[in-house]
Amino acid sequence: MSEDPLERPHVWQPGTSAPPLLLLHGTGGDEYDLLVLRQYLAPDAPVLSPRGTVSEQGMARFFRRHREGVFDEDDLRLRADELAAFLTAAEQKYDVPAGSWVAVGFSNGANMASALLLRHPESLAGAVLLAAMVPFAADEPADDALAGKRVLIVNGDTDPMATAEQTTRLSAQLRRRAADVELLPFAGGHTIDPAQLPRVKQFVDTFNPTNESP
């Protein structure tokens, strides 16, 4: 790993509105995969989209796994630490308020976002988890480390990997540490459902301080 976290491949798109988005792609994707979501969720927001630094048979990922559905949790912790350092460096370079990111992750990227929340709560303001699984098998002690953090979990009800059991366990794991978790299920599998994007946008909009409640 380079001593300069910002040497990691990434795309930065400046913007004028809050919140800044952190886009985290799925297995086999890259830093360009989720950029299209910006126009649906927050067209004027700053966007940071890094590439996963692990290669699995040529496919980029954010952390290693032993096999499908079984994560290398030691590597996941290491990669979450590296991503937290990357965000700190990006905040300084791109003049982004510390810890103001709202992560939008799909599949492997969603699992990394969850791990980042649990391991480095100060790094994110909240997250949208699309097709998300449980990052760590063991529950950490209950505390208020995620108090004030809001999370939206968007999982399909026929997803063979992000199953209903996974969704229940993940939401419980985050709530155990005082996160405000909302579930947005849909009829579908391991995918991003375009029909859910308007609701996801509403969730992202709540992080913009200029959107005052009536």
C-alpha cells in the first residue's frame, strides 16, 4: 500500500450541495460504475468514488473473501482502516468537512460501507446499503458509537446472498450501536432497483441542512 492514500485509483467530482457522496462499487466494478447514481440522488453534490484495491481473479473488490458469502474479516478490518485513511486525505485535498460523507455502496461496496461504519464511525454521516450483507459475524458490544448516524438498507426479497436473515442481522448489528436504521425492501434479487431510487433520493436529501422541514 502506498504511503499516500490518494494514490488509490478514484474519481472526484466537485459539487456545490450537501451531502458529499462516497460511492462504493460491487465486485468486478470500478470507480466509474456508480457515478450515474449522482444524477438520480444528488446531481449537485460532490462525489468521491474509489476503486477497491483487492483483485479476485481480475475482479476489483474492497476486501478479500474465502468464498462467496464468507468474508476474510481480518482483511476487511485492514481495508476498512485503509479506506478511512483515504477519506481523511481526500477531505483535506478536496476541502470536504470531516465525517460528512454519505456512503452509497452496492454489494461488496455496501459491505465495506457497513464495516467502515462499525470500525470508523467518525468517517461517515450515514449510508445507503444496496444488496448488503453482515460484515462481521460476531456482534460488538452495544454502545452509542453510531448515535446520530442514519442508514438505509435496500435489499431485494429474493436476493440469494443478501437474504432476509442477513438483512435482519445487519440492521440489528447497526442498531445495537445506536444507528437509526430504515429498511427499504423490494421485489427482486441482488441488484439495484431503479424504482427505489426516488425513495433513496429522499433519504439522501435529509442530510442536506438547507432542506428544512416545514
